[in-house]
Amino acid sequence: MSVLSSARRRLRLLTFIGASVFLASQALFVQAALPDDAPVIVSESGSTRALVAMNTRARTGPSFRVVPVGGRVTFYVTNLDLLKGEGASAFRADVQDVNSNRYPLEVLSLQATAERPWVYALTVQLHGAIGDVGDALVRVTWRGMSSNRVRISIGHEGGKIQDDPDSTPTPMPTAPPTHSQAELVGLPWTGDRVRFMMQAGFGVNPVLEARLRRISYSTWIEEQAEEKRDVNGDIRYSTFAYPPFKPTRTLPPGECNGTTGMNDPADPDPLCFRNLYSMFPVQNWFYREALYGEDQQLRRRVSWALSQIFVVGGRETEQSGRMIEYIKILDGHAFGNFRFLLRDVTLSPAMGNYLDMARSTRQNPNENYAREILQLFSVGVDLLNQDGTPQLTPEGNRIPSYSQSTVDNFTKVFTGWTFCSGPECTNRAEGVLNYIDPMAVSPANHDNTEKVLFNGEIVPAGQTPDQDLRQALDNIFHHPNVGPFVSKLLIQQLVTSNPTPAYVGRVAAKFNNNGAGIRGDLKAVVRAILLDPEARGNVKTDPDYGHLREPVLFATNILKPYNPTAQAAAPASCGGLSDGILNIATLPLDQDVYYPPSVFNYYPMDYIIPGTNLAGPEFGIFSTGTALKRPNFVNQMAPPNSAAGVGGIPINITAPIGTNINYAPCGTRIDLSRLQNLVSADPNGSTLIDTLDRELLHGSMSPAMRNDISVAVQTVSAANPLKRARTAFYLVATSPQFQVQR
Amino acid sequence: MIMKNDRREFIKSSCKALSMVAAATQLRHFGAVSVLAQKAAEVTPEVEYKALVCIFLSGGNDSNNIVVPNYDEGYNQYAAARAPQGLAIPRANLLPITPPSMGGQVYGLHPALPDLRNLFNQGKLAVTCNVGPLVRPITRAEYQAGAPRPYQLFSHSDQVEQFRTAISTFKSPTGWGGRLADRTVTLNQGAAISMITSIAGANVFNIGLNSQPLIVTAAPTPLNQVLTLTGFGTTGDEQARRTALDAIRTRDLDKTMVQAASVLTQQAVNVSQQLSQNPVLTVTFPNTTLGNQLAQVAKLMKFRTQLNMSRQIFFVQLGGFDTHTSQLAGQTNLWTQVNNALKAFYDETVAQGIASQVTTFTMSDFNRTFNPSGSGSGVGTDHAWGGHHFVMGGAVVGGDFYGRPTSNGTFFPTLVTSGPDDADTRGRFIPSTAVEQYAGTLSKWFGLPDTDVPIAFPNAANFPAMDLGFMMPA
């Protein structure tokens, strides 16, 4: 408490000092270069030097401005519109020295000033490693928006650092900031709607963009979450039919008559095994859902995100039919309650097989599932604050959430369950592992001794296996880590790799209580993630915002706006739609759909981008080895250097045995004629580039990049509009700027 | 969190890494590579070629079944713990070896390792015993009393990182391969590509403060096709598109992730120009996951003179070692693959005349519980701690075991559950040899100066013997 009160005293002091140098108020502040929703750091009057306050005796003269190395300094920030409870944890700050080294600053506090409640004192701690660098540029970021950058002096005043080109003085405002309401609605927010479709689905659908404008995000989310019924009146979570469950292949005379599995020449149809018993059908189904499943876009996206948290991989599951039973669980609970998701995942035969719970018995316990449900699916390894930051000891160390003993105890809870094979199992079939019904328990194989769970909760000896399971899953579900842990993972999947603690905290609060007193409501969590101010906005200017598009999103995001269809020569049975055989394009990018290398997914969620302090999970599979395969995919879909009509994934029904990964009955192509038509009326290509900027970069293209593309487009003969369109499309889709969803 | 006074430079450089080192600078470095290469080639004195090849056995290899006591008392202890559930390898099937440092006792290698046994007997292969992450040496009593231990023991992802970073006290953003490259970069002047190459994707082992790996795909992709940009013609508008493609990569670098993507792409473009040939190997490599990765390593080595490489670090990986179940068959398949691939690779280095300049070594998440889980054909093992590792090459003082003494005074733990070397009750053997010592010995041979040891291995002061002696003097 004493620390807190002394901090408050210091803040009052700072506020006082700050106020004393405000002097006479300046005219209305103007910062033309900044977006309307960006924070503004107040500068000294008539200068781009920060107005600062320090806990120092010097009140005048140059030394007053100089922040000591490793010291603290307070800035004044305005143009904020804070939510209830939004404070220091919603802000980040950094400083860049004359050598272009950018250092994060620790934000200590944010407090409205007494004199002008619309101006906030933001106090930061400088790391000693920054050194005596002299003048440097400081910035704050808030909700994905960067402020103006203003000069401060560290160690000494002076140096050669240049202001940002569009920098102007931002003196202390005399009145609260006002926003034109006209800017908040309608067409000017196209950028945000495009970003939303990339975050909530698999890319831009021009029809949906117009519709979102009318019905709002909120209504669309409700629509997507609504239960849909198929022709039989059953609930469906998929636009296209799920691939069928095929029981384990029997030896001849079975459906595929060969005996050696994949590509057996003895089969009348050599693709029989691949088409029925491999992961191939579920991968194609996934891409068709992503490209065309408009009434399930959000569910599909959330389910895909969940599949990368609650990982079950095709390496062990092997067959589409088994995997789809697991995906149905993720689909069904995407907007349901986390507690039931946890139950159904735990009892899923696919998971039971994948993490060995199906083989864990009292006599021979296997701790694999117990460890991973705690580490990866619910609690995580470190105790967390409710904003997702790790709790620390006074020495600054993280605190483990559990020990080997905890794992041992949960291991006992999960013993005795296995594939359902008794008469009570609706979908049992002789000689076939039951991958449909939830696992069942053999009480004799269950360890019914006492167990100690989180928070010292005791599972008394002698309970039934089911009672043990319910109690243990309740115990996990109510661990305070679950809200922030799961919320942050979903934010990272959908929106940004490095959410502020404030953002994580707002979403975790929804997880903890959806507003109606219910914990674990995933629909409320998804809504909170997508509608949060840190997710929304036309353009995000925080340099650290966003996430790398994983290969699946890279591929679908560039196809969706351009009417992906079957190849023109496809048979009528294709119905004009792609067969979804796109995994052959993302596999070389190290993302084999539903076939990750391990339970740790395609990439680690805490992967640090080399040379930075930022998490960039998807960078775990973006490397020199995969980087050039992205432009090569773009080239394949719409090769600028080829004749009209060429491009896409070709129809390939005669692939030789052993190489039939290219088998594609319908093929996939995109149609750039809409872009091509823009070219004829537009000799310098600017409408073409504008359209691509809007549809792929939601209007964030920089003038420099735009100019590079413009020069290349105009080099192409205007008599060849297709090549112009494809050249511009290639350059946008291959750009590092597009690889990062911001 | 590694704050100790004699590690100032490490801390300083760590802080710098944490400060998003200037983007543009990095990009310029990559862009200048080929020019530098030409210049340096003229002035650099001859430095003998050396390479380290890390083979990561992903999932946690059960080394309890790879190196087994084959003398009466030792085998009986082993069989007592593993035979009842059917996990013990019959004594007659073990491939006997007699490491001099083990007091004349006979040990046995897993039956799938005939070629590795031959290399052991030829003095080209050594075993380092009971290696694992440690904060400092620790006894069973100290462990059970709560003494400092690596974070999140027995978790895959954390233990993998601790082996790859050789830091067990906090999640390090750099790996020991990367830091070794940082500190030996002066030995590699004029190199046309990154000192570190991973054939198994990006991971922290390969990342230093200033070092980033080149990532390439495995054979059978020809070396000159691992990184190519397709679809460009030669007409003026095609050249303009290529110019724009390259120019766009230099824009918007103030956005951190855009810059990171640009740097990696630029690096790939540069290297694609360097890897213009596909060398032919003398030895036929097995067409397996590991065989194809090592074939690509061997091709890059064969290309070393043209690429002007004096030092190289390679990372390859084989998965499937997380044998919670069905271990006997699974491990036999995996180690057959390892045996055959390592044999081919060693023979190829002999053919290239660099057998004594290439050192290959294994790492893995952890060893597995001595006490099995399950029984019968489904028998497996759970996550544990200290395990045994192989080091192979002409510069290895092979044919022997190395490490630091366990509670019984030898390099091998006492194979008894709840015994003096067990962390708990299931035979999770407490490592006697730290990852730092294992990696430090390899690093010293590679050329890491003694003065840089505390920088490359910030926790080295806790482990007096940073050279375990399994490498010939550099």
C-alpha cells in the first residue's frame, strides 16, 4: 500500500509540475498527418519537443528537459476516449535514437490531469541500456494506433535526430477533442469492413462488404452464430456436407481392393484409398468451406483457430472420417461454452488416440493428456494476471501454474477411458475403432484413489470415473488462468500477435462473465475480440500491430475477392466450384491442413521474431525456405507472364500413381476480369491500384509502394489489360506489406 | 534474470536484441552480402573448414533403450525395471561395446545401430551420458527439497528450448547455435550465405543476436532449386515487375513485421542467386526423412569452397520419438533410420575428405521414464530428464563414454527407480552433465574463444568442466 500511495503522491507532483509549465493555452491543436483516432503527445508550444515533467528539482533551463539515463519521464497525451477501466495497460511506448535503434519503454501509469481531464499524464521508465543518446523520438501506441513522435533528450540535449517528415507542433489543447460524427459511418469505413472480413473469415467478399455496411458487424456475428438446419431439420455447422465417416478399411473385398494402402496398383481406382481413407477429403472440404461457406464463415474461422489450440493431427488420426468427427466438436462449440468444449475434446476418441488418454489405465497410467490439457488447452505453464501478463515473484521470476505432482494427479483422473465398444455405443461396428461416440470408461481401469487438483481441491477416493472427470474439468475450467490464456490465444489467431494487456483483459473479463453471469461463453469471447477498439478501425498505425498471414489465410485471402471457381473446362459435376485442392499450395509453405507436425501446432504461439522483442507465431514457419514460395503461389494463380486464361491449379485427373497429390477434378482459378475492366478506362492504372489497395490492403498502401507498382504497371502495354491487372495483383499479393495482416 | 556481474556483455547484447535492432541496417547487410563475399575472398587467410551438425530427435528419445548396461548387475537392474511390461531389450540382442572409462564394464547399443557400433569401435563415435538442462548440479535430495531447477521440467516445448538455447533459467530469445555463430563469425569472413543452415525450419537453436539461419528444404529437391522465384520473363515489362518486386521490399520498414518479412525474403533472394549448382554426392543416401535432410547438408558442404564457407552449423530433425505408446517397434524404426542416415553421412564426409572437420551430434527434448507406461505391444514411456547422446566424426575421441559423474561415481546413472539419481519415483534421471557442458565442448572445438564462453553460455560459471574431453584439441 505504501508503494501505491507514494506513487500517487509522485503523480500529483508530476501533474503539478506539468501544469506549471503549460503556460498560456495554445490555439486549437491540429495534427493533419495523424488519423482521427490516433493518440497525440503534447509538444512544447511552437516546437516538436515533448512537453515533459520529471521528478526533478530543476524547473527551468535546458536541464529540465533532459531525462537521466535509466530515469522516468512523464508526457501528456490527448485525443483519447477511454473505456471504463482502460488505463496504463492499454498503452505502449517506445523511443528511437539517432542510430535507428528502437527501444520499448515501460509504461508505469496513466492519469487524467486535474486541470484538463481530456489530457492524460503518461509516465514511462527508460531502460538503462538505452544509454546517453541525446535527442530521441518518443511515441505512444494505443488500440493499434501510433501517436505523433516528439523529441525528448536522454542523458543530454542535442544530437542529429530528424523529426518525422510530417511532424508539426502539437501544443496543449484548450478544449476537449471533437470528432466529426460523419466520419464514423458509411463509406469512409470500407477499410475497417475489409479488415473485419479478414479477421472474422477467410477474406473479402465484395457482396458481404456492402451488406456489413447495412446490417453492422454485430448483427452479422449473431447471424453467423445462429443454428442452421439442413434439409432433414438437423443442425448443420458446415455449408458443404462433411466428408463421410469411413470405417477402417478392411482387406479385400473391401471398398479399395488393394492391400498396400495408398496408390495401390491392384485397386481398380488407384486413388481409392487416398480419396476415402487419407486426410485428403477433409482438407479439400476445409478449403471449400473457407472459399464458399458464407453462412458459416465465422464458425469456420473460429473452429480453425480452435483446431490450432486443441490440436489433433492427421499424422496419428490418419483418416478424414476420424478427423471430421473431431472437427464437428470444435464446430459445435465454436460459439458454445468452453466447459463443454473441454468435456467433448477430452472424451473425443481422436484426442484420446492422439494424446494417449485412450490407453491410460490405473495399472499403466499415461500422463500425456493430463500434461497437455493443462499446458496447451486451458491453464498454461505460468500463473497469469487477468490481463494475460505473467504474475511475478518479488525477484521478477515467473510462477509455475503447476508441478509434476499436479500432472500425476490429473493423470489418475483421466485413467480408464477408451474407445466406445459396448452395446451402449450407437456407432459401434465390429472390428472398427469407434471414432464417433465419445470414449467410454472401464471402471476397473480407472484409478479411484484420492487426487489433489488445483487450489488444493480434493477428489475423494471412491468416486465414479465420471464424477472424477466432471470434478477435474470443473476444477480446470475455474482456474483463473483460463480466461486470459484462452482469450489471448484466440486474439493472436484472429487479430494481432501482440495484443495489449488491456485488450486481453477486456476479452478475458467476457470469458469470466458474459454479462449474464456465465463463464466460458465463447460467442461472447469472439464478439469481444472482433468488436474491441483494438481490433477495429480503418487503418492501424502502431508499427508492431497485426500478425503474419499464416499460409491458409494468405492463400484464401488472395483468392476470395477474385471469384475463385473451377477451371473453365471442369465437368458439370463440379458445379463451377473449386474442388478445394489447395493444400498442395500451402503444404510447401509448411501448413498442411489438419496435419500439423505435433500438438504444438504448425508454429509456437510464443515464437519471437528474430531481432525483435515481438511475438510473431506465424513467423515460426516463415523463413528463407518458404518466403519465395508465397510469390510463386501468386504466380501460379495468375501468372503475369503467360497468356490469357492460363493460371490456377489445373484440372488433373490423369496423374500417375505415386504423384497424384496433384489430382484435381475441378481445379481452381481466379478471375481478374473485374480488375482488367478497370484498366481500359484508366491509362495510368490508378483505379486498378486503388482497387487492389482497398480489397487486399484495406487502404493501407503507402505512397512509395504505390509508386513502385504504378511504374511497373505503366511499363506494360495498355493494349494488354490482362497483363496490367495481373502485374498489379502480383505485386500487391507478393508484397511483405500484404503478408502481414494489420 | 541472468544478471551476474561477469556477464555484462551478454546482458548488454541481450538488451540490444530486445530493442528491435534497427531494421534498415539489417536489410543493408543482407543486400551487401555478395559484394562482401568478393572482397573478403581476396584478403582472408586460409581458415580450416569446420562444421557442426545437430540432429534433433524430436519428441524425447528414450535413450534408456539406446545405451544399455550389458554386464550382469547393470543389465539385471535394467531388466528388473523394464522386462515385466515387455520394454526390456533382450540381452542377446544388444550390440556390445566396452568403453574404457567405464571400468571395463560392457555396455550395449540398441540392436538397430550396427553401423554406429562400428563407428564407436573405430573411435569415430562417442557417447555423452546423462545430459540434460540444469540450473546448477543438483542431487536427488536437493531436487526434492526444491532446489533451483529448469523452468517447466518435463514439458516438451520448454525442454526442447532448454536444449536448443542451453539456458534453463528463462526463455531465451537466442539459441546456442546462434550465439556460437555470433562469436565465431570472424572465422567465416567472406561467407556467401549464413553460417547456420536449418533443413528443418526455423527454431531458436539457429537464432543468435546477429545470426539468422538460412532455411532450405531437404533433398531430393536439387540444391539449385530450393529457393527460386518463378514466372519472370526477359521483356522490359517483366524486368520492370521484377524491379518493383525488389523495390517494394525496401518500403514500409518502419512496420516491424513487414520489415521482418522483407528481411527474410531478401535473404532468400540473395541466397537463391548463390545456390546456382546442384553438387553430386559420392554416397547414396537413404530416401528417408533424415537421409534426405543429411543429403542436403552434404551437398551444401560439397559447395563450401564456392560459397567461401569456413564455418557452418547445420540443424536437421527427425520426429516421432514421443513414444508414450508402442515404443519397441517405433523406436526400432526410427533408430534404423538414424543409423543408416548417419552411416551414409559419415561416409560422404570421408569421400569429401572432411571427416575430421565435421562433427555430428544428437539432441532431444529429454530422456523418458525408466519405468514404462502401459504394457505389451503398446508399452511406452513418459517424459523424463537426463539422457545419453551420440557425437560422431573424425575429430571425436570416440570409442568411449563421457560426461560428469553421477551419484555412483560413473557417468551412468544408477538404474533404479526412486534410486539415488531418480528425481522422483519413475526413473526420471537427474542429469549429471549440463547441456552447457555438452554444447560447450562442441563449441570449443568449433572455435569459440575461452573468453567468449560466458557470453555464449551465460550459465557456464555453474559448471566447472566446460570441456568434457570428447573432442580432439582444436
